[in-house]
Amino acid sequence: MAIKKLDPLVINRIAAGEIIIQPSNALKELLENSIDAGATSVDILVKDGGLKLLQITDNGCGIAVEDMPLLCERFATSKLSLFDDLESLATYGFRGEALASISHIARLSVVLKTPGSQLAYKAFYTGGQLATPKFKVESSDKTAPRPVAGKDGTQITVEDLFYNVPSRLRLMKLKLDEFALILDVVGKYAIHTDGVGFSCKKFGESTPALATRPQAALKERLRTVFGVSVASDIIEFSKDGPLEEYGLAKVSGAITGLNYNNKRRAIPVFFINNRLVTCDPLKRALLSLYLVFLPKGNYPFFYLSLEIKPQNVDVNIHPTKREVRFLHEEEIIEWITGLVHDTLSSHDTSRTFKQSTFKRVTEGVDDVATQAKKYRQENKLVRVDASQPKLEAFVSKEPRSITSILDEARHTEDEASESSQETERKEIDLDSIRELRQEVRDKVDRPLTNVFNNLVYVGVVDSTRRLCCFQYDVKLFLCDYAAVLAEFYYQVGLTEFANFGRFILEPAMLLEEILSPLYDKRTDLVPRQDVVSTITSMTDMFREYFQIDVSEGILRCVPLLLAGAEPAPSKLPFFLYRLGTKVDYLNEKICLSQILHELALLYVPPPVDQIHCNPISDLLENFVFPQVRLRLVAPATLMDHIVQLADLPGLYKVFERC
């Protein structure tokens, strides 16, 4: 195929997709424009997570009506003239791409009024150009800004975001936590920006989800955004001109002290030259520092604002401007770490520990000690204890060489190194996942759950029919472990949603190659290419929520549901085929439920001959059933898959002994 130049419309849409990844990115760009305009009040209105409506209103300096034709044209900006101006940049925006990008993937309208104007003006934009109220590009007399009533400032309304990018819109339908991401962005700018009041609310609600006062102190803003627990133990600090030789002009911020008790990792807030960014080296250095001060399992909160000479900072390295690079990074981070260490050390004078007081019970002790020894009923004596490990757990089944011991030691060191770099646990706030978890809780059968919580695994009875025995109290049960594990793995998937481990396939395999055994045996299946196309169209969702990597049509990894358990290789073709044909990707709740059920079936051991059942029995005894005791919430439907074989009193009646 010959090389040809892309159409400008295609180029602009591709660029827009890089800059505006989700509604919170669009809001960040609009929010920065309002702050650049000198606004002291910024109000945000959101509908459907910003996909249907995202409106931001400010009282800034506004935009002159003469500039409105260029407002959404790409690379049109009032903040930059020459490339060298980047070295002295003091504003958030500079490329002139934000509004242009939004207008290419949404319906954009703007109402603005400057302080010297008697009227406000309203205009509509599509594809970077002025448009009619129906968002069509026509002659200039039909698209010219029209006068309306309005207040000083700017109101930008973004409607139907990604309406012309269906693939991105389908992905967004699975992200009902977009409003939480929008609140996160607004909250971070609220604690950093002095003299600006922010409010953010959902469409149709009377009270805002977040509101801060323009005159509020930093501690009050922290209390509003992050809660009382953070604000009550916060330490503020500020240093001017600490490292002039490295270009660091000022460091300010707030960190939690030593009495802050938080078991969840809080995402740090970093601003460099007033720009919200991520800085992983600084984050790792501060977390390592806090290990000296906080108990294991506790995590700090910190907000830092760095002012670095503009000529030392490169802000033009990421489409969304979320990353920057600056000179003398190692020296600056080392100095900041020392500053935080000194600040914490100066406050390390006292700590508060919670103490529980137990009432001492003395009554009845003598009575119990003097009670007559009760007669032991042998036919009702429970002879096993689910909490006690078996001797097999302490016995090595094979002799070990010095080489294997050294390899294991090295492997343990590698694991320790990996665990120190463990990724943060994601907190996914999807309504559908909450509803699915609630359905599990609503269907719980308490007596049956108690049986599973206190069972003692006995062994596999028939591996071809997937039957095993376990004991509870004085009763012996036969159960279909395939049905039990299908429910158990589904619940594990719900609990660990978006936080799975990774089971890496070595070597990685083409999806078409994995599906081949199915198509070699049957001819009535959905075309193979359609199955692969459906799966690969959901690559981002699979990777983010399920650790399934199918990029470029190659399966590289699947989620690890349980340590010690592995997916059945023989089930992979069926698993992929059902992902491509049996999952309803248009309904979020049904989609996630079906994928989790398919993952559960992938991990259920397949039927095997009795002579090959030892590995499955070891898996059930040492890995699966110990976790079933701890985690399974049994529904009443599992009663159909469990049969009581015998009980101790009954055996005594027959044999008069046991």
C-alpha cells in the first residue's frame, strides 16, 4: 500500500485522543485555563461522569469576542510566542491544544464576558471551528458569536464527550468511577490554589459533592478534601531559596505526622511550578523515609509544592502534561527527603496509641475448677480440628540438594525485592461491582457457610466426577468440588477485582493458535477472526481490570486468582472462545459478572483419571480448601452439591465403636 498523507480530521482526532483520555483530563485542562484567567470562583457541573455533560464556570478575565474564532483552533494560544518562551513559562497551558482537542471529540459551547464589555457572547464549536447551535460548520454569518446575557468570566460546556469515538466511549461505559476521578482532580487543585473557591456537583443535585472557600487556610482545605483524619495530624512547612545552585527556589507543603493511622496507601499530591504532576522517584524516596517512623502497614499522606527555575524544567514531554523533567533531580530529591526527615524528627516527641481495656472476670473460676469431671461421650467427640495444620505440611516429600536450597534463597530475595516495589492496591468504586458483591451477601446461607468455615479436608473420592470428602463436626460429607470451586473463585474475583496477580504464559501464544483445537474438532462455531477481534477490542479493559494481556492478538498473561493455583491449560481455548462470544460487553454489570464466572471456570481443575489425581488432591488440601475455610460465603444453591455420608453417632449405633 502506498504512503499517503493523513486527512487533517484524522490527525486532529488522533491528537485529541492522546490529550483527552477521559473526562477528568478534559476537566484538568479547563480548570487550569480558569486559574490562568485569574478566577477566584470556579464551579463545576458533571453529568454521567462527565460523558454527557461537563460544565465549568469561572469569574476570570474572560476572552475578547475578537479572539473567539481562534479559540478552538489547534496551536492558537495567548501564552506562548517562541519556543524559547518555554524556559520562562509561568502558566498552566501553553500549546493551545486543549479546547481544540475537546472540540474534535465533543460538542463544545462557550459563553464569555470581559469586565469592559456590556454583553456576553456565546459560540458553538466542532472540529476546531465555529459552528451553528446544531454544531454544523456553515457560513460565517450563521456561526458568528451571538450576544447573550451573562456575568464576567467564562462558561465552557462540554457535551457528549467521545460521541464520535465509539471505541473510547465503550471503554468509558465501564468507568462509572469517572466522577470520583473528577473530584480527585478538583480536590488536589483546591488544596494547592490559594484564593480560589471550588465547587463540584452532580447534575440534578442541590448540594455540591465538594466545596471550598476562597479564603480558607490550607488546613481547612485539607479537612474538606481529605477528611478530619488527615487535617488533624498535619504538619505544614515552607522553605524559601533552599537550593539556588540547583534551581530550587521554594519548597512548601504538608505531611502527616507520626500519629496518623492509615492502612490504605494515599496517592501523594505533587505540584511542580504550580503544575499537578507525578514524580515516582520523589514518591519512593518519601515512602522509604516513613518506614523509619511509622509502624508496618501504615501509610502517610504528603502534599508538596516545588518552585524550580522554569529554564530547568521541561514541561513538554507528555501529551496530558502529567509528567515533567527537571535538572539536578537526584540532588533536589535528596535535599527534600532530608527536610522531611528533620521535620518529622522535630515532632517525634510523643505518640498516641489506642488501648483496649478488658474487664477482669473472677467470678465462677473456683466453681469451674471444682466442678466434677463430666462423662465424655465417645460417640459425639470431635476428633479433628480445622485450625490445626497437618504433619504433612512440615515434611519435605523429596530430598533437597544444596543447589536447590541456594536457588530457593535467591528466589526468596527476588520476591522480597519485588514486594518492596509492590504496586498500590486500586480502590475501584464501580456501582456494578458493589451490586454484585451485595448479591453474594444477600444469598448467603449462614449454616452452610459455617460448615465450610470449619471443614477438614479428607481427600478426593472420584477425580473423573470431581468428588471429594470433608468432615465437619461429627459428620462426613461428599461434595462436588467443581461446583464449590466455581463459586469460590468467582467470589475471589469479586474481592480482588482490578488487583489480581499475574500468571505469565511462557511462551506467549497467538489467540488464533490457542483457539485452533476447538476449530479442528467443530465447524459450527463463530468465525475465529470475529472471536479474536471481539477480544482484542477490549484490550484496555482486560488489562486494567483483569490482568489479561491480549495486545496485538497475543495472550501474554492471565490473572492469578489464588497463590499456588494455576489455570488449566486445556481450558484456555474454551475460555477465550467464551470471552469472544458469550459476554455481553454492552451491559457493564452483566459483562463483569460473566467475565468473572469464566475466570472461575478456568481455574476449576478438569476431570482426570484416578491414577493422576494426586496433584489435584495436593492442590485442594494445601492451597484451595484452606482459603475456602477463610473466604467462602456459601449460597444456598451449594446445598445441591453436598451430601452427608455418615455421622459419628450413627456409626456407633451400627458398629458400637469407631
